[in-house]
Amino acid sequence: MVKLPKEMQKKEKSKPKRPTPVAKREGQHFGSRQMRRRMQQQGIEMDQINATRVIIEGPEKNLIIEQPEVVLMKQMGQEIYQVIGEANEYEPNEISIEHTESEEGGEESDYLEVKPTITENDIMLVATQANVQRTEAEAVLNECGGDIAKAILLLKNRP
């Protein structure tokens, strides 16, 4: 074995060692065991909530998170909800949430309907492409659910 000069020996010893990644164990839904123990010591209870959708309504925009991971943390009488997932943004007038009850079992459910946002540019595009008035283009766009191509085809194929 060849011995390296002293300058090179020092450089080799001072090389940083790369950390090895820690494999995540199955069934580890929220936080590590150490974190859960510390939270229990501080009087924080954690519960996983089985949710299919989270809706956050605001004055300027609404957020809808499909298939979220929701964790409820309780500390000193306060409840903290942690929501993890990908949010879709909608304008307040773009969605409507209807609350219904079924007649047989009295089960309640929410029905979410996303309304398309039809801009002035969409209306003008349909009107010019189909050679129709602006009001007629707007009516057909609403009828087609905001689908521009479908609206143009309907207007062009009218007798």
C-alpha cells in the first residue's frame, strides 16, 4: 500500500461524510415516535381524521382539497386542524355547494358543482368565429358549460 503525502492525508480525513437516508417505516402516518412522545409530554393529543374533501371558503377565493390528510391536534382546550394535500383554487362565484338530505334514510350529503368562468374574451371569440351576435354567443357558451369549441360548433351547425 502506497502512503500519501501528509497534505493529501489531511484532505482525505477532512472530507465530510454523507448522511445515509433513513427509511420511513410503514404505518407512520403523522410524525415520528419521538415527536409523538414529546407532544404527549406537552399535553397535545393527535388524531387522524378520515376526510374525503376539505373546502375553505374565503371572500376572494375558495380552496378545495380532494383526498386530504387531516390531523386533529388538541392542546389545552384548543383544536388545531392540520390539512395536507393539493388545493385547487376557484373564484367564489365559480362553485356552489348544495346540502341535500335523502328521503329514505335521512342521510345528508353535500353536492359540489363547479361553474365555469366565462370571460369577455371567450364570448368575443365565439361570436367572431361563428359570425353571431355577442348575446347569442354568451347564451350558447352558458348552455355548453363554458366549452368554447363546443359552442362554436353548435352555432356554426345551426340551420
